[in-house]
Amino acid sequence: MIGKKMAEALNNQVNREFYSAYFYLSMSAYGDFLGLKGFASWFMTKNLEETQHALKIYKYLLDQGVQINLLPVAQPPATFESPLAMFEITLAHEQGVTQNFNELIELAMTEKDYATQIFLQWFITEQIEEEATVAEIIHKIKLIGGKGDGLFMIDNQLKQMAAQMNLAAVTATT
């Protein structure tokens, strides 16, 4: 059984994960608007992934006998300065998510909630991968100057990455 403070903190994380999904959906829409289908696909895949993260925490709370309290989801930004800015904002966002999970682990440790500590470890590992992937994409966009043929090459790479992430997600659920 998890304590009230931990339950509330995890419930708030469900909201943050749904915000992340909404955030990436907005970026996907903007990528489509710019005609960058690969960017749009990559961000749509991130939207689906973040929704799964929210539902993973949601299910954990239910399994722990906690009543879910869904909170309003804030409106994300709708436009972005450039494709590079989209990923720089993404990296900052993911770093904030990492901090949130670190704080959740700290709370679980303080409350001696070992089950939640183990549960949250998956998210910590996931965040390491998230930040590294986004940092690599930023590096590539900066390398090509964020314009022209190089941008379309990265757009193609992002489309392929999204397809691979989607395939991995389907494989993991079967």
C-alpha cells in the first residue's frame, strides 16, 4: 500500500505525462504544418509513448488501491521558432521530466516505499535514453545548419526512427 503523499505525487505525474503527450501532439501538428512529415511522425510517436507512460502510472496507482484524480491538462505551445528550437525545447522538457522522476524516487525513498522505488526505476532508465536521443538530434540539426537539403535528410531519418519506435512498441505489447 502506498502512502497518501506518494499517491498524490504519482497522480500529479500522470497529469504531467498527459501534458507531455499533448505537448508532443502540438509539435507533431506544427511539423505537419511546416511540411516536415518526419518531424511530425517522430513527435506523434512521442505523443503515443507519453500516453503509454501516463497509463502505466495510472495502472500502478489502481493496482495499489489508489483512486485516480484526473487533473486538467495545460495547453502546450502551438508554434515554434524553428525545427531546431522544437528539439531544444524538447530536451529542456525531458530534463524537467527527469527531475520530476528523481523527486518521485526521493519521496519513495523517504517513505520507504520500496515497491514504488522499483516501479519508478523503469522511468529513470527511460529518461536517460530520451535525453540522449534528443541531444543527438539537436547535434545533427546544428551540424547541418538547420536548413536546406540537410534538414530534409534529418526529416527522413526522423521518419525512419518513428517507424522503428512504433515497431518496437507493437512488438513489446504482443
